[in-house]
Amino acid sequence: EKPEPFYRLSMPKQKTSSEIINEARSVLRTLRTRRPFTPAEDQRKLFGSGSLRMPENRPPSVFSLHASSFDLAESRPVSGVRLSPLDHKPKLLASAKDEDSSISLPKPPVDPEEVRKVSSARAHLFRRTSRGNLLPAKMFPPGQNEEKLDSEEPAMMNNFCRSNENCLAEQRAYTPFNNGSSQLIYNEHVSKSEREDFLKGTSGKFLSQPRGESDQMKKLGTSATCPRSTGWKRGLTGLEDDTRVNESEEEENFWHVKILPILRELEKEDNIENLCLACTKLHQALNEGNMFGKRLKRKSVLLKTLYKLVDVDSDPLCLKLAEIILSMKVNGKNLLNVCKLAFKICRNEKNDYIIQNDRLLDCLLEVLRTEDLQKNNEAFLYCLGAIKFMSGNAVLLNEMVNKGAVEMLLQLMKQINIVKESDTYFSSLGHLLVQLTATLRNLADLPQARCQLICNSAVSELCVALEQRMNDTDVCTYIVRIFSKLSSYNDFCAALADCSRCFVLFLALLNKHQRKQDLVVRIVFILGNLTAKSNQAREQFFKEKGSVSTLMSLFETYCELDLNAKKWNHERGAEENKNQKHPSEAEDVLIKLIRVLANLSVHPSVGAALAAANHVVELLVMVLEYKSVADCEELVINAAAAINNLSYYRVRSSAVEDKKLHIAEILLKLLMSNSMDGVVEAVRVFGNLSQYHEICDFIIQKKIYKFMIALLDAKNQDVCFSACGVLLNITVDKNKRALLKEEGGIRKLVDCLQDFGPADWQLACLICKTLWNYSENITSAASCFGEDTNTLLELLTSLLDEELSLDYSLNRDLRDYHKIYWETEFKPVAEKLLDRIQSHHHS
């Protein structure tokens, strides 16, 4: 029986998908493309320049922050009902009952207008009495200068001894008056219990201090008169609190020995560097005394000093202040303002260096870990905003990963995802989610973070957020950017494909935000990655309702945008568009859309369905018609690659088959281009289309076969493989076989076999099939193969020797791979060809 000629692509029976893919090698191909480019923001803001949030509907990135912004009352114990001031001056009455009373005399808030007048070099620490008098430092008793504060403000008594007599003595000791007037101290924060104890014999809340001094007061002018107290020295400093927190003697001593001297230094120092050093010492001392994270008796005193320093115009100092204030576990308004302070510091990229050498990141992460989200959602916003800015720095980004930021952020996202759209917090938490997802986007660059994201089920939480925030384009864009980065990795692609809702969500977003290019291009890029790696993902996406129609709708939209842009550029002058380095926005979407179609078509049933879809093929052909390699090389090559994949399927009602001659004519333009990648892609399409007699005639008519023979010299096995495929299909027709001898075709095929045979058994098999078809009517080997006969005989003999042909120095898996193709593809054809040549060879 006469052997039938070999075809490049033969499908005599239904093959499995793995057989099709193996046989089709370089015919059906998935495509790669660049990840969409995201330009860096010029300025650090809560919301980027591309945000669709209206300014009036979003928190500000720029704001003023002063000492007066903070609330001292927040640090104090909750007071009782306040007393209204009385018109007369009450007298201070002593009572035995009041011995255990502790009186609080806090000061009114600092006047904001006065604060604004403070020099930028130093925020003077103002204190005001009820009548606005300022007591100069020289009024302290002689000999006690080492205990007083070098300040323009009076040191006010904030703590009374348990005896009223001692209280008066202590007061007199640090507030000497040289005139006849009485000093009144206004007290508006006396708690209910203190008020009742203290005001047993008074009718108001002003304390009168007569100028005169009794003998008893003179005797009680030292600290020894008050047990476990520093007496008048405590009043002298003006840095004491009156809370009822129990304090051990050790804690009290630590405060006076370690903390108080530093607070004095902060009060009097006006050099920024020295203030920063003092803050560092204060942080170390507070940490040493275990005073962070506990209910400190003198917390308000400490915080008051720190808040006033906020007005000093120095980011390094504000950094130190923010760290200490955050460590003191402030809440409410003060937590919000200190987070804003941290935000302002981190907003300046120049501060990254000082931030990475300090503890601010730890403090902010602690806020996220311990504070209540709903009560402090605005504070969380600025806290996360600061962390987002930090994540733009490579050193801080690595530090975040090492400190568990990924897991912490995902836990926070879970809390946000629980909040329903009907809840009052839903909208404000959306602002917060923007900062969170933007930070995760930066973290996704690090291998360790990617591993943590997968291990902590980031995919499911991000998908939940995506579904809930479908109307929030900022949140959607950041989440899609995360997926865009991570989908380039196989393990994450597998995790994403396992999320049953992901394809539905992506299609919903594409339909909802069809003209939002930066969102669309990334979703399509993700779909391209998913369909490049998994046959299951290809089938799953294709079966989703409206999947192909959505892609086609996008295709039409962005083709129209691209055509309009081309027309506009043409009217302005084509020279403006020459040498364009990157595709336009519309072209980038089309590139990635076509990639999805090409990847989907690798699946046998999906590919066959797409090949029969007229609309799909028409749009691909349209791209090749109006686009050239000079316009956008990647777009044209992707369109050709998609047509190549679809042309593989010889199915009924094939749209590719219907348009095969038109496609062949269009491909001539690509074949003659200066792009080698474009040439190879066009040759691949001709390899499939040349199975049709009409295309073979076209190839001969247009002298394309000569071009294919010339490509055998390309010294590139992929190029040779594609060109050889076209020549193989031409030799099926016995009337066209003689053409193979033109341009030295036989010699070039033998050279290709010699150069690439041992490394590429599929190519070697293709060459042997071409030579088999060519020599079907052989009468003499010499007349058929000419002077290449002996070379071909020797080459086939050596290549059929297993020990000579298979490299056993390769690792076992690679050697087994080579052996499979050598045994199943090359050997059967080569043996037949060798036998034919030998039987017709006359030596």
C-alpha cells in the first residue's frame, strides 16, 4: 500500500487535549505581556491624583495642627458635674474631715490665638491663671533655683496635701506675693467627690490665698510636712497631676528622679537638636519605668508638655513627640491628632531616613493592633495613611513584613468587611480601605509578603471587599492592582482561580466600569494570567454567563477609541506619533484583551467555539487591517497569534476558514515587516492555513515559499520550525514538490537537521516528514537529494543511534523528555526515510 504523505497538522481521530497541545507545539501558544505600568505619584496624599472621590467627600491630606488641637481633658479622670463660678471670693476653710481629700486644680486650655503667635523656633509653653497673670521665674524663693522651671509662666499648684493646713503652707511656699493682692486659682475640673469633700465649708470654687503667712505655715514650708510627698518642691515644678491613680513609692521616686528633670529640660530648652535628645531620653526613661501602656498618675502633666512642643516647626522633633504620645495610649481626639501628626511627618518623603531609624512604625502598628476600629476610624485613616507612605520606602517596607504587617492588615480588612453597606460607618471605612489596599499593593512586591498573603487567605478577603465596594472605584482599582502584581506568580494564580467568585466579580467590574481604562486593563491582564496557566481556568471563565460578550464589548469600545485617536493624530500630523515607546491606553487594553482570547483558545472545546465565532474573528482581522507593526508591534503580533491559535481548529462553520484568503493577504504586510517577531507569527499562521489548497496556491503565486526557504537560514529553531511547517504542507501537493529544490531548499533542510536535530526532536521529525513528502516518487537518491545524499544518510544513521543521539549527561527528567519525542515522533519517520534513501541509493 502506498504510504500517504505527511501533513504538518493531521487530525484523523479525536485526540485528547494533552495530545493536541503536544502535537501543536508552537502552533497553539499562550501569550505573555507586560504588566500595566503604574506611574509613581508626584506627591504623597491620602488619595492619589487618579481618585474619583470629590474633594468635599473625602478627608483632607493637608491640614493645620497645633498644640491647641489636642485635648488635655481627655488625659484627665472623668470629672463630675462642673460648678458654676460664684460672684464672691470664697474663703478656704480647714476641716478635720478633709484630711483625706485630694484637690485637683487643673488649668484651662491654652488660648489658640496665643499659640499661633509663638515663634517657629520655639513654642513657648504658656500657662494661664484664671485672671491671666503670668508669674516670672524670679518670684521663686531664693535658694531654690535648682528646683524651679526656667519659664515665663507661673508654676501652678496641681496637688494638695491631705491636710488643708499643709496645703496652704505648700501653696504659700511656692507662690510668694510681694503685693497686697490675692492670687486666685481657677479650678473647673474638680470631680464630684473632691468637690464635696473640699467644699464642705465653702460656697464657691475659688481658692483665696492671703498675702500674710502664719507661723504654722512657716513651720510647714518643707516637704517633710507631707508624708510620701515632695512638699513645696512638687508645687514648684508645676508638672504634677492630681488623678486618683494609686502610685507606689518606687514609682513616685522614679518620676521625680528620672522623668521630672527631663520635663524641666523640655520646658526651658529652645534648641531643636537638644529637644530631640531630651525626647529620646524621655522615651527611654518612660520605657525603663514601665510607664507606657498603663494608667499613669501624672499622664496629663507629661502629655501637656509634649503637646505644647507640637508648635515647634521641626519634623524630627514631631517624630519623637508622636512616638511618645502614641506610646502613652491616648484616645479620642488626641489619638486622632497624634495620628495626623504622624501622617504629616510621613507625607514628606525626605523624612523617610529619620523614620526608618526610629520607632514610629511600631507605634502605628500598635494602634491598629489594639485600638477600636469603629470608635477611632478617622484616627485609623491617618494612621494607615502614614503606614502607606512608609511602604513607599524599601527599607520600611521590609521592616513591615518582618513585623507582621501583612497579617495585621488582613485582620483589619476582615473587620471592615463585616460592616454592612447600611451601617453608618460603611462610607468612612471605604476611605480607610483605600489606604489599606494601597499598602498591600506595595507589600505585594516582596516574596515574603506574597507568601503571607497566600497563607492568610488574602484572595477571599480581597474578593469580599471587591464585591462590597463595587461602586468605589478607588478601592476596586487598588485591589485589582494587588491581583495584577500577584497573578504573575503560579501559586497565587492557583489560589485566585480556586476562588469561585473571582471571574463573576471581574466580569461585573468590566461591565460596570467599561471606560475606566486603568481598572479595565488590569482586570484583563489578570484574566490573561489566569488563562495562560490553567486549562480549568480557561473553561471556567468561558462558561461564565456573558464572558465572551463582555470581552467583545470591550474590544469594540477600545477599537473605536483607538481608531478615533489614530484619526485625530493623523489630522494633527503623523510625525507626532512616530517612535512611540509605549502603547496608548486603548492599545494596551486591546493587547491584553487579545491575549485573553489567544489563551482561551488553547483549550480544545473553547478554541473550537471561538474559531466558529464570526464576531471574534472579524475583530481580530480588523486589527490586522488598520494596524501596522510601526503603529504598535505588540498589538499586531498578538492579533496574529490569536488568529494562529484559532486557525488550528478545522471545525464546521469556522470563521477563520471563511476568511482564510483575506487573512493570508493581510499577513503579507506582516511577513514583509521589519519585525522578526511579526514575521515568525505570520509564518505560523501560514503554517496552519497552508493545509488548505487555496492558501498553498496563494503561497506559490505570491512567491512566499521562497521566503520560507530563506528563513531556514535563520539559525533559530522556532523560526525554522514554522517555516518548515509551511514547506511540509506545500509538499503534500506532488505538483509543488519540485519547488523545494529552488533556493537550495534541500541543503538548508539537511543543515537544520544537523544543527537542531539532537536538541529538538520535534523539529527533526518535521524536517524528515518534509523530505519524505518530497521524495515520494523517488527513483534515484542521487537525483532526488543530489550531493546532499551521503550527508543525509550519515546524519540519519547517527541520529537513529540511541547512545549517540540521547545525551545521558542531562538530568533524568530532561533525558526522559528527549527520549519520548525521539522514540514516538522522530524515530518512526526517520527510519522510513532512511530505508527509502538506502533502497534507492546506488553506491
